[in-house]
Amino acid sequence: MNQSNDKDDELSVQENLQNHVIDLQMNLAHLEMTVERLDEVIARQDKDIQTLQRQLQLIYKQIENQDPENGIAPFDVMADRPPHY
């Protein structure tokens, strides 16, 4: 009878450990999926940032090449404050 209880306890411990391993494997799979998604987001954002930086460089070049007479008027922060200040 005592051996039967020991075997039952051993089986219970094994089942418990197996359930924990399964839970850990599921959590790991979810984390791997999350990392893959985040990696895709980061790659897309890096590409977007590079595109925006190129566009900004082009805008700066256009501003530098414009004739001051026909270009953008200089901006004075203190003189050109909006009326709500």
C-alpha cells in the first residue's frame, strides 16, 4: 500500500513538472512571437526614419539654394509670437 502511494506521488510530481514545462514552452513561444513582431516594427521604423532624414536633407538643400529675396522670410521667435502668448 505504501509503495502504491509513493508511485502515485511520483506520478503526481511528474505530471506537475510536465505541466510546468508545457506552460514554460507556451510562454517562450509567445515571447518569441512578440520579439519577432517588435523586430519587424523596429525595422519598419528605422526605414521610415531614414526616409524622413533624406527628405529633411532635401528640404534643407532647397532652403539653402533659394534666393533670400524670393525665399522664406527669416523667423524671429520673439517678434513672431502667436497672439495667445
